Amino acid sequence: MSRRRQSRDRSERPEGSGFKPRSVSARTPRQKEYIKSVVDNDITFCFGPAGTGKTHIAAGMSVQMLKRKGIERVIVCRPVVSVGKDIGFLPGTLEEKIGPYLVPLFDEFSCYLERKKLKELTAEHVIEMVPLSMMRGRTFNDSFIILDEAQNATYNEIRMLLTRIGQNSTLVLSGDLRQSDLPSDCQGSFEEIGRKLVQLDGIGLVELKEEDVVRHSLIAAIERIL
């Protein structure tokens, strides 16, 4: 039986405070299993093809916990692989450098937060979006941490992130095992680590399938053919 975190007796933020009334809901049995795993465990690994709601559900659950004041901040990260591990040569501030990689995450959060509220929480670092390579040395208490596109993270990066989790925190790692952009000899770490650690109490693993695709009816067929 997985550990359940102690719930905090805090009042919910009122409607009209920038939080949309939309709530997280499962549209398939495996999505329901995914939501339950995040609620019941401290760490959840989620494997699944594009369009199965991996990021959408994680973003929604983090906002829901933030609204209920069960956490103090949301940390979101992605591996930056298309320009290599060093993004320092790109022009602009850190936010400008990593912005293109985090746009899909902003889209998911905007489903649950008014645009103005999302910008406000981001500016205040209540919602913080950072590249995975810059997570070393940090500890996250009272936080909801999301690693998106985890199939593009190396073994050492995932191991490093797992050790960042602090008290009263949730970590969700999600990715599509078939869409890694890493060199072939570096692929597979996300799945390997997830299957190794699922035996531990407090860690869950959920596999979403083509039948769980909810984005567009053609996506499942495209995944199946390609």
C-alpha cells in the first residue's frame, strides 16, 4: 500500500481569484488510475503516447492542490535536448532562452488558470518553470514537481531530480517512450528507472495506451501506424 500524505486543514482559494472552475477529470479507466496514483503516492511515473493527457492531468492536479493550499508552489521542468545540455549561448535572459521549450506547459496550465493569474504566479515563482539541467542542488518542500518529456532525460538527470523531493511534496514524471530525442545509446533511462522503483512504497507507475488518447481520434491511428 502506497503512503498517503497527510492532508492539511486549509481553506480553499475562492472562485474569481484567477483559478478557473474547471477540475481534473478522467475520461478513461487508465486516466482514473493515473489520478489515483498521483493522489496516493509521493512519486508517480506515467508512460503513454501523445494525446493521452499525461501533462494535462499533472498540470491540473498541481493547480488543484495549489488552489486548496495543500502546497505552496509548483515546479515544472523539461529536458532541453534540441540545443544540447548547454543553453548559455542562446541570446536573452534565462526565461527567454527556455521559453520555447515551456510553451506547451503554459498551454496546459492556462486550461486551469486565467492568463493573468498564470503570469502573476509565474512572476512570483509560485509556478516555476526551469530546465531540468538547472535543478541540481535544490530541495522542494510543500511542492508539486512535474517532469515533462521525461523520455528525453538521461539516467543521471532523472536520478538527480528524484533526490530533490522534500517534505509534503509530489513528483510526477511523464513521457512517451517512443519519442525520445536522445542519442540511441542514451535512451531508455526513464522506463528503466520507473520499473526499478515501482516496487517501493510511495512510488506508483501507470501506463497509458493508445485507447487513452483523448486529443484527437486520429492520433491513436497515427501512433499505431508509425
